Amino acid sequence: MAELAGDRIRHTVAFTPTHTPGSEAEADFLAAAARLENIPGVEAFEILRETSPKNAYRFGISMELADRAAYESYNGHPDHVRFVQERWLPEVADFLEIDYEPC
Amino acid sequence: MAELAGDRIRHTVAFTPTHTPGSEAEADFLAAAARLENIPGVEAFEILRETSPKNAYRFGISMELADRAAYESYNGHPDHVRFVQERWLPEVADFLEIDYEPC
């Protein structure tokens, strides 16, 4: 993942699943989230553990999109919409979206 | 910035300065924050604009440290301690620390 430049957007979401930490249900959810990487335009995709004691989130997703058009295409993609409706909304207890662009 | 692996830690802070957006005081604060890059162990350093409407933060700092020891060394470095006391605490209205490590 190179330093952010031009129109690139780093889209991140810190989140906490509803599932018991370390459970199979949690692992299944993370595996489903990992498949977002296949959506066209998604770059530098990572699923990460959140480890700061300054917040209560347990995981994060980080990805980069080439520009605003690629971001909107990702947001509207059927696989993303379905994932949000069928998995994210029922299985995530708390989350925070943070998007970064170059200064 | 390569994908996070091993003991690496990505340390990020989303924040909003007290200063009027676009003011010289804000620019001066961001310039001071940018000098954190010179602290030994700091890698992949970025100052970024926060652009998601889902939160109120205006900027972010992102950096990577090789491992927990490098992170603690950074946290305790006199330049970091001085920056926090003399600039961060008086000049930041709100902030959120989010740290990521590989799954």
C-alpha cells in the first residue's frame, strides 16, 4: 500500500461483531467480510485486529479506492449491498467509518 | 506502505484541531504534527484529511512501527512527549486513537 496520493481514498471501518470473541460465528463473519476484496476497484484490502485500549472496537477493515467514482461503484455493488444487509447490519454491534484522502 | 505483517503495528489517530479550518494556526499545528515523522522507529508516516460524513474528525495521522518495543520507544520519546503536552493537548478538540495489527 503506497502513500495516499491524488484522488485515492482510504476507506476504513473499525468494528465489533456481535459474536463471542474467537467463536466460529465470528470467524465466519470475518471470512464473509474478507470476500469484499473481490469487488471491482477494491485495492490494498486488509482485515486487521484493533488493539488500542483507547477504543472498544475489535477489528478493522481497510481498503483503498482509486477515486470517488470507484468508491461509489464499490458502495453500490450488489455484493457490497447484500453483505451490508445480510451480514453487517445483523452481526456488527458497533462500528465507525473513517475515510482518508491526501492533505 | 506494505500490508501489515508480523509484529507491525499501524498507529492511527483521527482528530479535529481547535483552530478555524484553513487558518494559519491550523496549518502550523499540522506542520508540527508532521515533524513526528522524524522520531526514530516511525515508518509509513502520513497526515491525511478525514472525509467521511459518518464522523466529525477533520484529519488523521497514520504511522507504522516495527513492533511493540518500537511503539513504546516512540511513545516515550522526548519529542513525542513534548508534542503531546505543548501542542496536542491544547490544540486538539477531539480525537480517537485506533491501532491495527495483523489478524
